Amino acid sequence: MSRIGWKMGSLIVLAALVFCWLIKTPVTAHYWGKRIGIPVMLERVSYWPSRTNMREFRIHNPKSFKNHTAFSAENGHILYRANHLFSTPSEIDLIELDNVELDIEFTNPLGTENNWTGLISKIKPRTGTVVIHKFAINNLTVRKTDDSTPNHYSRIELEEVEGSGGFPTQELISEIFKAANIDRYL
């Protein structure tokens, strides 16, 4: 009888580990979406003690827009030191995104109302401070609905981006738009 109990217990533990492995990506996407204040989607994520890798990171547009995705990155890497990640303020050494597409969908002819103004209006401030020492985007393509020619940027690099209301989502969006010379659309 005890042999069957031991085997059944082992099977339950193994099933729980497989289940946790399978749901780590959607749970991570939900957590990050709550953390940055915007719903996100991930295809795959892997964790290491000082690094997180992700594949197909996407930020969705609000429901009223035609295009489904406002921002997508093919690959992403986050480097950190665990003791600094959970300290006050939280510190991230590097966030690097590769092959990024940023779409701006206008709702008025001037471009002052668009998907990004809609996304920013939904961000709720959180408590705590997060400092990103370096944020880099490799191969950025910016597409606007009023322009048939996309703009390409080989690299955008930001340093010491800080958010006193939690993760610096608004600050990052603002700095990326400034670096790509599209800040007039925010």
C-alpha cells in the first residue's frame, strides 16, 4: 500500500511541475502587464538567476483600434542582480529589445489622438520606484497610419530611466518617442 502511495505522490508532484512549466508564460505576461500598467502578450519566457529572456513581446492596442498590436519585439533580454531587483528602489541593469515594430494609429487628422494616447491614459500609477540603468532597442521600425513609408532606426539607447510610480512605462514611452522624433504624437 505504501508503494502505491509513494508512486502516486511522485506522480502528483511531477504533474504539478509540468503544469507550472506550461503556465509560466501566461502568468508572466499577466504579471508584467499589471506591473507596467498595459496588457502584454508573450510567446515564450525563460528565467535565470540574473537574466530573463523573452520571445514575441507584444503590447496590444485598446479595443477601439483596427490594428491589434501597438508594439512588438521579436526578442527581449532583461539583465538584473536579484538583490537589486527586490531592493528599494528596484533596479534593472539592462532591458534590450530586438526587431521592434511600433505602430501609431490615428483617430483624428492631426494625430493628437491615437492608440498611444489611449494606452497612456489607461496606465495607473503604482507604488515604489523602479530604475532601469540602460534600455536599448535594436532595429526599430515606426509605422504611422497616415504614412506609407515606415521609419527605421538601427539603435535607440536610453540611460537611467526612473519611475517613481512603479515601473517607468510612461517615461519609457515618452523617451522612445523623443528618440524616434515622434513625440508630437503623445
